[in-house]
Amino acid sequence: MAGVSQLHASTLDPSIGIKPDIRDLALDELESIVREAGERAFRARQIMGWLWNRGAESFEAMLDLPTAFREELNHRFRIGSIASAHVARSSDGTRKLLLRLGDGEDIESVIIPTEGRTTLCISSQAGCAMGCGFCATARMGLHRNLAAGEILGQLMAARRELDPGEILTNYVFMGMGEPLANYPRLHRALTIMTADWGLGISPRRITVSTVGLVPSMDRLLADFPVNLAVSLHATTDEVRNRIAPINLRYPLRVLLDACEALPIARRRRITFEYVMLAGVNDSIDDARRLAKMLAPLRAKVNLIFFNPFPESPFAPSSRERVDGFQAILHRGNLTATIRESRGRDIAAACGQLYAERNRPAAAPR
Ligand code: SAH
């Protein structure tokens, strides 16, 4: 069946080609391939070193492999790489990359420098099916899942855009898409990201942000000791149903019970993201309810200034509102930080750059 669907994909879009991307493979898979080809297993680690450590973009570059074997690899695989279609640089140093995938889909990644760290914001899907009312990506709907090689390709592309001496220190899955709705490929990407034969990144430096797909939250944390961020955004089901419709499937109580039950909740604190929408979820009562709801979790709250986009039905809460909200959370003994809006001048909020560059010319209604 896999062969059939591959063939189908390539018929639809010749640019994909039928050769699989070697950057999608985990070490054990590559080892079997290497052995089948009559080579010794250690060659797999050598190839991984070329791919992830040295960023090789061709098999010819892998000089310590036998020539015939390099040719065979080239015959069977491609080395996926993503070109930057557009890079926007904000006056605050934030760089937003619009990346073009093999089939013409565009995705976004953002490099965000803050004191002492440089964070890469990674996309997990082209578009998103979650339908959150305040999110520009939601307007696109889901185009498709990203392959592991495409998730990691963003990291390789971002490295090319770094300033001299600058290195990526943290990774957040807060770009386009719902990472837990693409779990098998996220799992593969995290395996390669954290493995010693891969990118060797500590899972503590990785944060996966989810709108709250409860069953996959458990799986994720059982599989990787990464940080978890949950997009909460409301303190009543009535409001959350409206702005984050996944709440109809996993209502607040179910979501919070699941968070409390996560084994990690006792050791490491979950971050709850809360986009402040004027007159929607930013009242004093909301702040009090939030403090009470999260008290058993010893959670961290990240208050986010809403980044408006054309035709968005919401407005950001005022600075005073956000500060007041934070003060109430502090009084309730919660750690609450305010995420300053970064890269405003380059439309750096989720899905905005995509929307700007793909806006249809006055579509008839
Ligand atoms: N689907 C995942 C990850 C992608 S969204 C999730 O829901 O968590 C990453 C974060 O950006 C989420 O907290 C989301 O609520 C927030 N976000 C989306 N659109 C925004 C906007 N216009 N302004 C501010 N934050 C936004």
C-alpha cells in the first residue's frame, strides 16, 4: 500500500519525485537499509553524521563512504532540503522564514532572539484543522501534515539565516499546525532531534505546544521528556468552545484532569498559554477563575498579547488589562509571564506571513 500512495503522490506532483527523503529515517531504519546493501552497520551512523552534524546536501559530499555505495544511496534516496522563499527581519532581531516545500506548500518558522537565548519556532503542519477563532493559520484549514524531514528541514534552514556567532538554543512547536495532530511524524522528528546520532538536542530545550489533544499529551510525555505548553485561552467552556472548538471534544475539566494526571506534572511545570482578547477572556473574574483552576497544578501561565490580523474579529487587551490580569495570578501564587509581542512589524504571529503573501486578489463573494 505504501508504494501505491507514494506513486499517487508523485503522479499528483512530479516535483516530489518517488525517491524517499533520507532525512525521514531513524537510525535503526537506516541500519537495515545499509545492511541490505551489503555494507557494515556503522555506515548508518556515518551517514547520519553527514546529514545532521555536517548538514550535507548531497551523497557525493559523503567522502568517507565507498563511491558505489554513495551512488546506490543517490539512486534510492533524496536528501530533503527546504529553500527559504522569503525572510523578513524585524527591527527587534526576529526573523520570519517563509519556506517553500517540495510540493509548493509554504510554511513558516521564526527565529526569536531574547536575552541569553535564541529560540526557533517550528511548524508541524501546513495549515491547521483546529479552527481557533483568533488564529490566522486556522483560516487556511489543514493542507497537509509535514514529514519529519520537513519539520527538521526548518531547523536546517534556520541555521542558514543565523547571524555570525549566533546559535539556536531552544525549540518551540508553536508555528503553524497542531503538533499532536501529526503525532507519528512529530515523534520521528523528536527522535532525530534528541538522538546522539541525530541533532543531539536536549529535550529540556524543546517545548511542544498543543491546543489540548488529550490522548496524545500522555503519549508525548511518555515518549520524550520535553516541555509541554497547553493553549488554554479561556476559563469557561462557553468561551473556550467559541474560540478553541477542540473544547467541544475535550472540555476544560477533561483537559485539566488530564494535565493533573500527567506524571510529569509533579516534576516539571506545564505552561498554559493564554491569548488576551479584549472583552472576551480578560476580565477580573477570568483571572480569579484561572488562578483557582490552575492552583493544583503549580502551573506557569504565559499571557500573550493577541497579534491582530486583517479581518480578525478580536482586539488585543490593553497593556493595563494584561498587567492587572498578571497581578491577580501572582496573588494566587501562580507564576505568570507576559509574552511581549515580537516581530510585529513583520506579521510574525502564527500564519500571518503566509496569509499576507497568499492573499487572493479580491476574491468574489
Ligand atoms: N496548535 C498549537 C501550536 C501552534 S499555535 C497550539 O494551539 O498551541 C502557538 C500559540 O500561538 C498558541 O498558544 C496560539 O494560541 C497562539 N496564537 C495563535 N494565533 C495568535 C495570534 N493571532 N496572536 C497571539 N497568539 C496567537
